[in-house]
Amino acid sequence: MKYMLMLASDVAYRADVEDAALETGCGNWSEELSRRGQLLRSEGLRPSTDATTVRVRSGDVLLTDGPFAETKDQIGGFSLIEAADLDEALDLAAKHPWAAVGKIEVRPVWEP
């Protein structure tokens, strides 16, 4: 089953996600899961200040600078993994170095 690991942090605490990822050793975690065939894709995201939110209401397109939610925590990257079940996905997320400096939301992917 596929799971999305969404890596989040307090923007004030970890303003530069790319440097933080290098500092925590995320590359080693990614290499190990890639070797085992469990890491399907992994990417860092630009800061939420570069985001644009799109909504359509009554046929009008509404654009807002920044993220939809007003929150300190922002998604800084993601990893799409293959795991046998939620328990394995949670175990893999707990072993991700980012869990020690931020937090990781684990969500199953809808599959037909």
C-alpha cells in the first residue's frame, strides 16, 4: 500500500528546509528505502511564502498568496513510500531523520 509522508516544521524554527534536510541526514534514509524499493518519490518543497492558493467560487477564480491555512506548521517536503500496512509506514516515518526536528504526517493514498 502507498503512503504519503508529509514533512512539516515550524517555519520560524526551520526556515531553510533544504539545509535542515542535509543537516539531519535525510539522504541516508532515502537511499536505504530506495535500495529496498520502498521509496517511490521524494521531493522538498519551496517555502510556503512561494505558494499560491486557488479556489473557485460561483465561477470566479480566487487566488491568494501563501498557504490556505494560517498555521506555524508548513509542509516542507514529502516522500511517497510503499509499505505493507500502516504499522510499517509509521515505523518508516519514525526512522526518518526529519521526525527528530519536525513532524511527519502519514496518510494512506487512495488506490483503485
